[in-house]
Amino acid sequence: MRYGPSVRTMDELLEVVAAGQAVSITGQFVAQSYRNPGVAFVPVDDVPSCPLSLCTRNSDTSSVITELRRAVAASTRTEESRTPARHS
């Protein structure tokens, strides 16, 4: 398998795609947040959702990170309560 160029930012990714050096699958937020006239975003609707995780240092005790962890955990519980149970 041949891999494309390494990139460090989303803007760099879009530049290599626009230059024809790569293609990429991204989250929907990229199409909503980034623009590049040489890139076309085509929604892929027939695949399952991709779970995301918040990644922080275990030892981080800052109030901002603590509150962010709480907000993510609360939104997860709220989403789970809205999702119908699956029956086998």
C-alpha cells in the first residue's frame, strides 16, 4: 500500500488533497469548518456513526479540563437516555 504525504494540520491536509497528492475521509465538522476551493466534500451517509472520545492527561486537574470531562460525560448520559433500547 502506498500512503500519501504526512500532514500536521487540517489546512495542510486540504492542501495535499487539492494538489492531488491524497484523498481523505474526514468528520463532517471539517466540511463545515474548513474551506479550500480545490477540495470537494462529498457526504458519506450509508456508514455507521463513528464514536469519539475526549482525550486528556490522566493527571490533569485543571478546572477547565475537569469541567470539560463533566460536560462530555453528561452529554453522553443524555444521548444514551434518548437512544431507544435494542431488542434481540
